[in-house]
Amino acid sequence: MIIERVHFQGFGRFQDQTIQFQPGLNVIQAPNESGKSTLLQGIFALMYGGVQEGRRVRREADWYSGYRPWIAQQYGGEIDYTLQNTSYRLVRNLIKGREQEQLWNRLTGEELHHHFSFDQRKERKIIETQLGLSGELFQRTAYIASYSDTGSLSYKQEKKWQLKLTEKLNSLLDQGDEVELTSVLGYLDEQLNEMGKTENAKQKPFGMLIEKQQKLSEELEKEQETQAECLQTRVDLQKLWREKEQLEQEYQVLSVQHQRISIALQCKAEWYRLDKINAALEEWEVANRKQIALQDKIYQLEEKKKLLEPPFRMQMEDLEECNGLHYQHQTFEKRIAQLEHQIHEEEQMSPPTLPWWKPVYPFLTYIALFLTGSSLFYSTILGFVLGTTTFFLYTVSKVIQEWNRKHYNQSRLWSIQTNRKLLEQYQLEHKVCKERLEWWQQRVGTNDPSIIRKWWDQTQQVEKIEWELDSLTREQPILKKGEGKYLRQKWEDGKRELITKYKGAFCDITDKQVDSESLVLSRETVHKSMQLNSMQIGEKQNSLQELESRLKEIEQLHMEWERVSSELERVKEEKEAIRVAQEVLQEAYRSRQGNVAPILQQISSSWIRTVTNKRYDCLFADFTGDGLSARIPETGRKEKIDQLSTGTLMQMVFALKMSIVQYISSESNQQLPILLDDCFVYYDSDRLASILPLIGKLSQTHQILLCTCHTREMEQLNQLRQTYHAVSLIS
């Protein structure tokens, strides 16, 4: 299979964009966040759609919402590919509820999607049928992505997946005999039934764990308020203790000032009256500044309005009418000219006529006359019969010719009359149109649509300015004349009288002393506040004890939730492993009912020897306890795979996937395309130099799309003189 072109109507960052590919090695070099992963995910989506596989109920794929366009209304595109010397075009609409897939033969234009029947979920499975490979198996084998530090969770899941898949495949390698898959698949299906296939199986372990996790999650969400309440209670308690210390200090101060508190209260009352005057003065100053600012803005808008005011204000109806009149005027002129020309041509035309003495069929007539004259020498009756026939031939043809001429003249006259009536109608409508345009000319001085359009734009701007002026006018505060001067004078006089009145009563009363809270609160008020504070502290302490006891219960709930979640994750992983094992075994059973161990062992061993520079030659799966291991050819010693470095493990996974791709391609006689998404980003130069020649050799039989954010791959390919095609993401 060779992918030739993809066109995204809407997918992620790609909007109405086309990208071309060539057979062999295609290198897409671009920086991070430029759309490389989006491109490969889009190719996979156009091939297999946006619905999860292996589920009875239709459900969106995990990547579906992440790549849906925010702005564009379309989600999907089309992909051109060649398979078994036939060119196809597959068009997909990925919008939920409106999913659609159409397949055409690009050479003949024949619709082919009707040849693929719907399955139970109303899906046609076009690519699955053509390649004989499901989307998930394609993604796990021919679609290889990189592992990043930020995606450690997905890396662990992928590693578990690869190990489980490797164990299933290596079980074939170690046995070397044909496996009876029917009993194995039945056993796996029984295991799935025992665990519960769906969340609705409440009596099965899987459904029970789901239900229990949901209940615990709901209880924990409710108890989150308890945690927040406990924290807030501790904060309030600390605040109350600090408030108690402040009240005790203030009580001591007020005890000393008890004799002067009455004078301070009187002073406070009069000062409160001055505060009202000061507040009114501040409000007046704010309103005055706002009025000045609004007046400046109104003046600027009025000046702008004067500059933009058009000679005549136009509405949208006026603009549409003027454009329509000009279009009608031009249309009627063209139609009138065409009709006048047609009438003139029809009037000039006349049917061809022959003189009365010239026969319609001269050759037949002359032969008949000759035969008539000749027969008179032999028989008078024969001459009479031939003469009558000659006369009949001449007369009938003349009559038919005359009737055709009259019929032609009548048709021509009817056509001329019809065209004249239509011409008069067009002329009348044209006259009305011209009168309307002249009325426009007299009304506003012009009927030019461009000028009317300019006036309409200016009218819109002026109306917007008028709306702003109206809003600003309503926002202007109403101020009384001389009010500010009166309030300022009253404030200054009252302040001066207050300081003069209370000066010497107790120390020197200044503005700061008059505003102090020590003159506001009395000793009795502070004492009551201290009692209330003590009561609040006791209540908060009791409430805190209750909340702390509830927090212990929440910790136990959280531990139970973690235990249930861990158990549920284990069950999910076990279900996923069983499902994948079923799919792999079914795919192997369909593709080849026989012993695949020798071929797959040979292919994988060749790849492993090459990518590891002959340090390892093959993988072994020992299920007695040692697990998966790699063999060193020089010594024959087996090294556990969990003791290998991350780079070597990545090489092993890559080699295993490439061997599976080669095996599937050789068995199905269909060369799968290989999608590589920055899978060499963590390879050092030596590992990359060992893998690129294999990639080049593999590109001779497979199409490879290599995405990278570095230039070193292209540099080493150039050094190796390896042929490749550079693909740009900019259309």
C-alpha cells in the first residue's frame, strides 16, 4: 500500500490543506509543535475512522476530541492510495453523528464503498478488509512514536503492552508447533465473562469494582468540603487568638483613658458629621473630574462626526436598491440589443423561390417529357398516360413548395411579433429603471454605487458615534453650580472649630488622634468583645476536634479508594491483555493457519542483530519465572530484558515491530506503510547510524513516513547517499 496524497478539510491545526507523498522513504523534518504528530494521526484517522474498536457500543476514540478543529465546521478529509495496482480515494467525515466514508476508483470514477457491507455497529471496515489488519494492530505495529519524559505513564503502558504482545508471539517461537486457537480463544472469552465485559455487569468483579469506585469517589467529593472546613476552622482559631491578644492590650489602654472617653465620644460624633461633609466633597470632586473627561470625549466625538458626516445618509436598503438598478440597467441594454439584432435578421430573411416555369425536380421532369414525346411514336394512350404523369409531377411539387413558403412566412412573422412584444416590454422596464436612476441622480446628486457605498459606510460610522455620544450624555453627572466651593468651605470651617473647641481637654487633639480607634471603643465594649471572643474560641476548638476525627475517617476512605482503583486498574490491564491476545491470535489464525514460528524467529533475529550491532541476536520468553530475555551470540548467555538500557530496549521494540510488519506484509502480499513519529529522538549517533541503512533498505519494499524534529537524520541519509523525499508541512 502506497499513500500518495492526503487532504485535510479539518483536523487539528490543518484546515483545507493538502500534502503529497512519494513511494519509498519520505522525511518530514519540522520543529516541535508544527503538526508532525497531527499529520500521522490524521492519516490513521482517515484510514480507520474515529471510533474505538472492539466495543459493542459506538464510542469515540481517545484522540478524537483532542484533534477536533475549534473553528472549522468540517472534521475529516480524503486520502489517495494505491493498493495492488489499483488507485483509490477514501473520503471520511469524522463528525460524531454524521460519520460517513466513501471509496472511489480514481481511474474509473466508480463508487466502491457499496461493495463493503455494514457490520453490527454500522461500519463498513474498508481498510480493515483491504489490508486484513485492524486499526489497533496497525497502530501497535506499523505506527511507532517516541517516548518522552512527560509521557512516562503512557510509556509504562506501552511497555506493558509490548511485553505482553512479545510474550504471546514468543510463545509461538518457543513452541515451534501449530497452536489450536479455538480452545484458547474460548478460554480467554470465559475469562472475560468471569471478570465482566462491560461496566453494566454489576454482579461481576469488573462491574462491582466500577460501582464501588464510583461510590467512594462520590463520598470523597462530599468529604472535600470537610477538609476545607477543617482548614478554615484552624485559620479562624488562630485569628481569634490574635484578636484576643489585641483586645487584652486595648482593654488595658482603655482602662487608663476611661475618664476621657466621654469627651472622645463627643468629639467623634462631631467628627463623624465632618466626615460626611468630606465624603460629599470627595464625591463632588470625582463627579467633576468625570464630567470634564466626558466633555472632552464628547467634543472629540463631535469633531470626528463632522469629518465623517456624508452629504446624504444612506441605509442598507438604499445601497441594495442602487446596485440592483445598475445591474437591471445593464441587463436590459444587453437584452434589447440582442432582440433588435434578432428581429433585423428575421426581417431580412426570405425563403428561396423558383420561377413558375422551372420545375422543382428538373431531372425527373425532363426524363418524363422525353419519355412522353418518345411514346407518342408508338402509342397515343401510352403517350397520354406518361404526359398525365409528367403534368402531375410538375404540379404537385409546385403546390408543396408554395405551401412550405407560406408556412415559413407565417412562422417568421409570428417570431418577429413575439420578439417585438418582448422588446417593448424590455424597453418599458428599461425606461422605468432609467427613470429611477435619474431620480437617484436628482435626489442625492449621483447614482454611482461606489459613492453610495462610501456614504453608507460613513453613515454607519456616524450612527455609531451618535450612539456613543448619547451614551456619554446619559453618563454625565448633574452638578449644582457652586456646590464644590460651598462644601470645601464648610469642611475647613468645621475642622477648625472642632480642633479649637477640644484643644486642651486632653493633650492636643490632632486629626490623627481624632481618627484613632482608642477614642471610639469604651472599656465596656472591649470587655464584651473579650467575652464573645472567649466563647468563639471554645466553639472553634470543639468544632476542630470533631472535624479532625472526621478527617481520620476520610483518610481511611481514601486508602480504600486507592486500593479499589489499584485493583480496578489491574483488572483493566488483565482484560486489555486478554482482548489483545484474542485479537492477535485471531489475526494470526486468519492470516496463516500453520506454524509461523520459524519465519518470525528468522525475521526478528535478523533485525535484532542489526540494530544492536550483533550484541544480541534474538529474544526468548521463559514463562517459568525468568520472563523475557535477550541472548548474547558470542557466549549464548541470556540477559533479562529489564536489565537492558532504555536505548537498547527501544531498539528491541523497534526491531520486533519491524519484523512483525515484514511478516504480515509477506504473508498478506501487501506492503504496509510505516509511520515513524520522532521514534529516533532519543537515539545517539551510533544507534541512529546503525538503524538508518535498514530503514533505507526497508523503504525499497515499504513506504515509510519519517517525522523528525532534528536535521541529523537527513544529514546522515545524505552521507549514506540514501534516496529520500523531503515533505513540507506548509501548503
